[in-house]
Amino acid sequence: MAEAKAPAERPLSPHLQIYRPMLTMMMSIVHRISGAALYFGMLLLAWWLISAAAGPNAYAKVEAFMGSIAGRLVLFGYTWALIHHMLGGIRHLIWDMGRGFGPQEREWLAAATLVGSVGLTIALWVIGYLLMGGPR
């Protein structure tokens, strides 16, 4: 009768213990996190729209929160997540077209996504702040 062989030791799947973190890897993780933040940020938009339909008292509560330091910090984070996710999508679109796969190009695109998202978020908030009349 044939003897049953013990299963051969299978290699473990490489994970973070094997790979050194690279900027493109970190941007992939941040892209997923920003997508999740956008999901929950839609609750803010829904809250705002529902309160506008519910009347002046409900809208005043939302406006008070959005005007507070915590509310502005949440809105700033939501703006950054939106812009970062959009730029990450553009980066993936470039890759889908078969471009930007060289090692230096990948790192440059990842850095441009990060720097661009921070810069565009700050620029958008400064322009919005100035259009709203500056400090009140």
C-alpha cells in the first residue's frame, strides 16, 4: 500500500516583514483610507442637505458644527481626502494607459499625488477663505 506523504513545506506569502515600505505602497494604502473617508464624508453631505430641507433650526445646528474648529478640521480632512483620492485615480488612469511604470516614474507620480493633494487642498481653502471675506 502506498504511504501518505507529509505535505511539503509551502512558502509563506511575503508581507510587510519581507518588503521594505515604498512610497507607492504607502500611497496605495492611503488611497484606500481616503476612499473610506469619502464614504463616511458623504454622511456630512447628507446631513447638510437633510437639514436644509428640514428648516432653519436644523440648518443652524449643522452650520454651527461646520463653523466650529472641529467641524472645519473635519471639512479640511474631507477636502484633502477628496482631492487625494482624485489625484490617485488620475495616477491609476496613467498606469491604465500603460505609462509611468518605470521605477523613477512610479515614485514621482506617488510623490506628486501626495504633494499635489496637500497643495491643492491648502490652495482651495485659502481661496475659499478669501472669497468668503476673510476673518469675521
